[in-house]
Amino acid sequence: MNATSSDAAAQAGPAAPGRIVLLTTSHRVAPGLLSWPAWQALRGADQVLCADGAHPQLPYLREAGVAVDETSPAAQELVDACAGGRTVVVVATGEGEPRLTDGLARLAGSGRVHMPELELLPASYDLPGARLLDLVQVMDRIRVECPWSSRQTHEGLAKYGIEEAYELVEAIEEGDRDELREELGDVLLQVVFHSRIAEEGRPEDGAEPFSIDDVAAGIVTKLIHRHPHVFGDETATTPEEVKEHWLRTKAEEKRRTSVTEGIPLGQPGLALAAKLASRARTAGLEVELPRGEGVGYELLAVAARAEAEGVDPEAALRAAARAYRDAIRAREGSPALGG
């Protein structure tokens, strides 16, 4: 036997280190939807192991003819199982396999063990938006197990929706991206919380239950219908044309008898006045502002003028108020304030 043949025989012999494949999957993707490299590794393995007998992938692997041993070997046992060039696939649990990987790292670091080839193979990946599933699951558990959350109602949570919306606006106006991300999460929580409450329905009020999926389906349908230039045959090349499409399809959906319908009267006064002025202007209605005594009518005129000039009066007033706040703080720190 020549040297080359001897080397090949040695590699195929009992001392060959083999290969360990750590297969990770996402619980946010339907079980069984694995990548092609993952299926190849599973079908070509000499042994497939999984420490969790309730792993959601196991029924699908077995249905596909992959034999899975429910066991949790120690690092040395796994290395021994790979002897002779064997390939062992470990289907990782939801927590990963920290005990196993730490043990393998210690063995490799010792320098005394001929280690198998170690491969980390993601078998499925999170799709965009997949973490929203985690939020829904967490909210489900909180609703059941938390003494405070389990007693909340739509009415009781209403004030928090308003507060979180204002905090989101403040984060945007301050330009703080870290705060923006957090406040967006708080607003999203309100949506998921209300949807979770709505799942229970209130039969005594004749209220039909609905879920977060119904909420999402509703807004998806609305967005598609109001963007015929994206999902249909119409065209729009300017923001003005897009707004025209939006208003026309919205009018068809709502079949309102007045342009003022749907404007919440409980919103801040400047925003309310600007919204009314916007609706009237968009509809081509020339309506003279009502005249009266007092600051209310003055503010109405200012809000209407701001809207006509493309300025958000609420945002403009908040910016001026922040400048006023800074001036107050500067004055508070002035030495001239000594008593």
C-alpha cells in the first residue's frame, strides 16, 4: 500500500474525528419548513439527536423518515459518537445547547482531544416581523397570569393610548432614535393589548370577539384598496396624486355625508381646527371662519392659516413651548434670581 492509500485508510479508520452538526431552528416559523441544506444534513447523518422529546420539529422529521434519538449526550460522548468519520446531527432546543457547546469548547481548548468538525447550521430563519409573534405570545400569558393586566378593559386602557402617542410624538420631535424605538414599542403594545382583550368579547354587550390577526387583516385590506397605484392598474407619480387616490377610495368606503365625519372631536384644539380646515380645503369648500369674541376664535384663525401654509399648528406650538421651557430653565439658573 502506498503512502496515499495509507493516508486514505487512516482517515476512514476508527480514529477519524467525524462531524458534528448543530441544527438550529426558529420557533417563529411553522415546524417542518426547513432549508434544503438542513434536510440534506438530516438525511445524510449517521445519527440524529435531540434532548427535547417535545421539540416541535420531531413529528415532522419522523414523518419524513428521519430517525431521532431523544438523548442529551455530554460533550465527550458526542465526540466519541463521531469516531470513525461518522456525522451526528444535534437538533438544538429552543434555549440552544449551552452545556454541550461549552463542553465541546473545553475539550477543544485542552489540546488533548482530536475534535470532530463542528458546524452550526441554521435550518430555518425568522421572517421579517416574526418577533411580533413573540409579542402576541407574551401578551397572551400576561393577560392570563398578571393580576393587573387580567383586569384591564378597553376603557381603562384608553388613557395610556393617548399618553403613549404623545410620548412617541415627543421622541420624533426630539430626534432621539433610541427613544423613538422604545416609544414605538409602547404604542405597539397598546394595539396588541386591546386586541387581546377583544379576543374575549363581551357577550353581555353583544360584542363579537376579534384578534390581532383580524386587526392586521383589516389594515392590510385597507392599504391595498387605498393604493391602487401600487396594487392595481392606476398610476400615481406625485404625492398629490397618491393623496387623491387615498381620499377617493376612502370616500367610497365610508360613504359619508359630510367631510367632517370621522374627525375625533376629543383631539387637541389646534389639531382639531387644522383638521377641519384641511377637510374643507381638500373638498373645495370655501367656508368663512366664524367670527366671535375671545381667544378661541383667534386660535381657530391661526390654526386655519397654519394648515393653509402647510404647517402643523400643534407641532409649531410645541416647538415654541419647548423654546419657552428652555428660557424658563435658563432664567431659573440665572444669578439674578438670588433672594
